[in-house]
Amino acid sequence: MSQIDTTKDVYLFVHGRMDLLQKSVDALIANGFQREKIVTAVPNKVGNVGDYMAMLWMPPNPDHIKIQKITKVEPAEPVGMIGLWKGVTKEDILKIQI
């Protein structure tokens, strides 16, 4: 976890799987993330460069959380459920089993 900056927010995408929300939060905490930095992702507010995205993967039946670091945020027209996240560029950095 040395590559993770625990002072940054991590935006959690559960892709509608609210039944896995608590299990996902627990897995993130067990892997070094701070509870107060875990934010449920919404389409109308994106993170900042250096923050993280945590996505249950692969929908609809995820078996792990894909951790990605936000590397660029550009203005974007909101699109469907993706919303403003369409303008976010990220890189994969870690995988956590759930």
C-alpha cells in the first residue's frame, strides 16, 4: 500500500450493488484506506487529480475492487449514469478481492 496516499479521497462505485457497499468499505479499510476518506461516487461530482476511484469489478457480479488513481480531470458534458466522470482519466494501480 506504499503507493496509496491515505490523505486522498477514494470514490467508491458500487454499480447499483448496494448489497456489497459495506463489504466493499470494509475491504478498503482492511487495505489501508481511511473510513472518513471513502466517498460514495455520484455522477454530478468528480474527484481531483491524485484522488482514487474504487470500482466493484466486473459488473454485474463483481469479485474484486479495482483501485484507480485519477490522473486528469477535464470538463465534460454529463452522460447518463457516468455523468461528469466521463472527463476523468485514471490509471489502474491495485486490485482488492472481495
